[in-house]
Amino acid sequence: MPYDRRNGAPNVLARDSLTHVELTWIEKKLEHWIRFGRIAQDRIVTRRTRVVGFRPGAVFAFVRWASNDFGTIVSRIDVVQVIAPGEPYATLPFVRPGGDILLHVEGWPKAQQVLAVIDAVEAAGVDPCDAAPDHWRHVHNRIAAGQQPRPYTLERHHAWLKRREIEG
């Protein structure tokens, strides 16, 4: 734990347990946004930049898009589960320190597929950040293999909630 140099006491504010995501919005040039997730902290840095924080265990979708004079140059979506301090994690641009990457796609056609899956989860009556993390891994693997992901149904969601209850 970081210490305050003045008195040697632990400095709780020096490092929190949140995962911070830097969001930027420059209309039609560079757009980073959260598609879903429960934001625990929101700090405006400039008119175009803000930093949001998520608590350990939270799941969120981070969309990164950029273009130039010739069209889209970057389209990415990552679904990330926030790690607790001390747990291993993968790094991801604009996400500090990082997290457990459940889904990662690049390219607009695949990004559209993921956005459609997110919409379908919401249409089933489930908040996507409450869906089973395994579902996002499944979606990643199916899209990577060029297959259609299975839908996330209320039955699957209830099974996930029961499994989570049993696992404690």
C-alpha cells in the first residue's frame, strides 16, 4: 500500500481499487465510449475527455472508433471484467490498470455483430453488465470462428444467477 511521506501512514487516496477508463469524444474523428456498465466514478478532464471508474467484479463494454478523411480506420469493442487489486489482468489501451478481457473484436462488421448481441441481451430483459461473463467469452469465440453466437435467454441468465449463488 502506498504511504504518505509526511507521516508514514497508509495513503488510501494514492491508489483506489477502481479500474479507470479514459473516454474521448471528438465528433466524427475519435470516439471512445462505454456501451454498457455501471460507472462508479465519473471525472470530467476536458470538454472532450473524461475518466470513468468501475468497481472490482463489474463488467463493461468499451467501444473505440476512429476515422480520417477516407473513412473508418479503427473499430473495436472490448467487454472487460474489472479485477480486484492483486489479481492478474490483461492490459488494454485507455484502461488502467487493465482487466479480464472477456470479448475483443476489431473491424466494423464484427463490431456490428457484438452491438447486435448486446441489443439482443437487453431485449431479453437482462442488463448486459449482469449477463454471465462466460456468455461474452462465448460470443468472442463464435465471432472469431465465423459462427453465430447462441442467444442469451432468461433461462440462461437464471442458471447463471443460481451458479453464482452456489459458488458464493
